[in-house]
Amino acid sequence: MLLNVKKVNMQHVLLSNKEKVLAKFAALLKMIGSENWKGVPWLEARKRTAAQADRSLHALARVSNLLDQRMNLLVGVVLNSLMLYDIHCIFKLERWKDTHRGIWTNGWRR
């Protein structure tokens, strides 16, 4: 059990440290998505890409929020004892990683 807590804490710290950068990235995506790119096909395609990235970041934000909730005494003690809340959060994070693996480096799927 203690080994799992250390791994969960490590993932939580890593994700929390990236939160400011991700928030700035989300703001940029929102700006790109709000512009009118009519008549410039490659920019229209980038707008669709930005929308996909925005949805992806929102999904990651939900996972991050779930991990933050584990710091709540009620969630941390009660739910973790009864339902292994930390493990569920890590599974969600790993699913997000699996879903988005390669997208960031290889370009967005069409």
C-alpha cells in the first residue's frame, strides 16, 4: 500500500508542476479557436487541431482535479480506504496518457 502511495504522490506532483504551463497552452488554444480563419485552409485546419487539443487538455484537467481531491481529508481517508481512490485516479491518468500518446509528437489524428 505504501509503495502505491509513493507512486501516486509522484504522479500528482508531476502533473501539478505542469499545471501552469498547461493553463497557458489552453489559453493559446482558446485564442486560436476564437479567430476567424476563413479563406486560409491551413489555418482552418490548425483551428480544428486546436479544438482537439483543447478537448484533450480539458480531459487532463479533470484527471488533475480528481488527483487534487485526494488531498481532501474525507476523500483521502474514507474513499481511499473503501474504494482505492488513488488507484482509480492513476488508472484514469494512464488511460489519458495511452489515448494521447504519440499525438503530441506525431501530430493530431485527422
